[in-house]
Amino acid sequence: MSYRLAALVALTLFAVAACGSDGTMARVQDPFSGGYPMYRDKATGLDVIFGTPDLGVGTQRIAFAVLARDGLVREPTLPVTLRRGSDRQSVTARYYPFPTGTRGIYMAQVTFPKASTYTIEVEVPRPEGKSVRLGFPAEVATKPASIAVGDRAPASRNRLASDVTSLAELTTSSQPDPALYRTRIEDALAASRPLVVVFASPAFCTTPLCGPQVEDLSTLARDYAGQAEFIHVDLYENPHEIKGDLSRARRTPLLVEWGLRTDEWTFVIGPDGRVAARFEAYAVREEVEGALKTVLGR
């Protein structure tokens, strides 16, 4: 399904309850969400899709998209307030357009001092000159469900090009890059090689938070050839059998190994085998490359 169609369905077909008594937006049940929670303000029709629901205590990256009836909100920056009880933390979220130009994501760094339920409030200007304050919940655990920064990366046995007769058995990409399917994660870790691992399914990248992460990985693999390993793991272990019908799909068991519950992830791992950076939802190149340069000692 195309992003345009998915957005149209999300805007027109889902039943939505009124905002809760605590002032937060109502949760929308969206089958095309990729696991990312979606919230709607009934009065304005504005939706927020939260791209980083897997959060732990400490300084964390948050990412979200704001969707109006006429498409994505693309203001350069939006004021964000993190609230828990009487505690407040104010930051500015910056808009990052995806390379394709059709989508984009807001990102900011916030600090969660303790495990709790927080409210993220986003102030969105509207065409009539007023601003709307949108609030949605963020559940913060002591540690996230996925492999966290500082954890040892799992020594996963991802399948390689040499294990199959065609790259179509490894990826839903229509133009797969062989360089992304030549190294096992376990072998890179055993050799103390820095690596970047992307979990994503290019053919089913339909939500506003899903971007061309695999294509970006190919570019980094060319630019940093010989300095690190670059590995793509598709969300599905039988992409060649799906043929556009997700009812045939089988999720790869590696997602369980890494604790992944949403549909696009990037991990940068140092030569010590520990996760140096993790990015839920689409991560722009400057984020991933910045973390890669750090583990390369640049």
C-alpha cells in the first residue's frame, strides 16, 4: 500500500474516541502503523504518530510525525514539553525531511529521569494563526525492550547471499545491494569489527515514519567501505513468497533476539561489540553517520 493511500485510510476510516480527561489525545487503531502508536485530536483532526515508543530511563531520542487533513505538518521546528506531574522539560523538535521529499520526521533529545508514564506535548501552529497543543503518552521503562545503548549486540546468524539462490529470498527490496548480505552479525562481532545493522522491509515501508533506511545503508557502505560492516536484515524471512500479500509473511526470529516491536530500526555497534547508538523509526543519515564516526574514532 502506498503512503498516500495509507494516510488517506488513516484519516478517513478509523473510529476515534474523544480526548481523555487527562488532556491527552485519543489512541487510533491503525493496521498500517508498523507498531507505532497513533493519536488523534478529535477537534482539529490532527494526528501524531509516535516513532519511538520503546523508551528507557536516561537521555533518549524521541521522534514523531504530525499529520493534518491535507498532509504532513512540515514546520521547521516545534516546541515540545515533557510533562510528569508538576515536572516540566522543554525542548525544540526539528523537522528532518526524508531524501525522497515526500515524508519527514520531527526529532528531539529528552531526558527521562525515572521509569513512569510521561506526557509529550507538542505545540503545532495552524493556518488560521493559532496554535494547537497536542498531548500523547510515553511509557518509559527502566530499560527499553530492545537492545539498549551499552548492551552487547546479539551474535545473530542472519542469512547471507551465499545461503540462498537469489537475494529475493533475503529482502523485499526491488533493487537489493549485495554488499548488505555478505557478513553475519556474529562474525563481525567475533572479528571486533564496527557494524551498522538495519532491520527494515523496503517493500512494506508505508507509514509516515518509515524512510529509505536500506538505501541510506547502501550509501554508507560505499562511503565507509573497509572501515565497518553494513548489514540489512529484512523483517520477513520469506520475502520471495509474500508477493504483496502480508498474510503469507513470516517475521524473522532475529526480531525477538533484538527485542524489536516496531518496523524500522538501526543499530551502530562498536568494535567492542556493544551498541553505541540505536534509532527507532527512520534515522536521517547525519544521525547514523555521526554515531558511526564516533565508533571509528573520528
